[in-house]
Amino acid sequence: MVDLKKLQEKTKKFVDERDWRKFQTVKELAANASVEANELLELFLWQDGEELDKKILGGKDKELINKIKNETADVFFSCLAIADQAGFDLGDAFLSKLGELDTRYDKKKVKGDPTKIPSQN
Ligand SMILES: [Mg+2]
């Protein structure tokens, strides 16, 4: 298993070795995260979700799965870069958010109800 703190440190090193920090702001990194999330979404545009799952689940469409991996990693890189630039630990932030969602969406009340799936906002 990969240590999230190490990934955040690698992201910092990657940025600093290229001297890109001077071009970065949290706002620009957030915009980049949004662009990358939309590149991920574009892979599925105008396609039926259930048909896509048939291609994806079980590793049937390796080319599509590789594109999904690539764009998901781009989103993740942006999230790590935001955390680095803003000076917080992404793992801690995630665990805090998960705890908040666990409280907000009591599993006894929302189990099996798709209208209760959080949008994470
Ligand atoms: Mg991308």
C-alpha cells in the first residue's frame, strides 16, 4: 500500500524540482483539478453508464481502463498539489471528511437509498 504522506512529498518534490511553484496558486491548482476531472468525465460523455460498466468491470476494455487510470491520477495529482500548496495533509483532510460524512449519513437511515448518496459538498 502506498503512503499518502509520501505521495504528497513526492508531489512537492516534483513541483519544486521544476521550479513551478512560482506559477502556482491554490486557485490555479483548483482550476486544474476541475479541468482534469472533466477530462475524466469526457471519457464517458454520451455513453450509457451501464454499458460502460460492462466494458470496465472485469477489465474487459483495457484501453478505456488505462485512460480512466490516467485521468484519475491527474485529478489526484492536482489534489495533492493543492494540499501541498495550501499546507495541509490530504490524508488527514480525507479522514476528517469521511468522519463528517459518516455522521451526516447514518448508515442505518440511508442504507440502500440512492437519493441519500452524498455529493461530498
Ligand atoms: Mg488529464
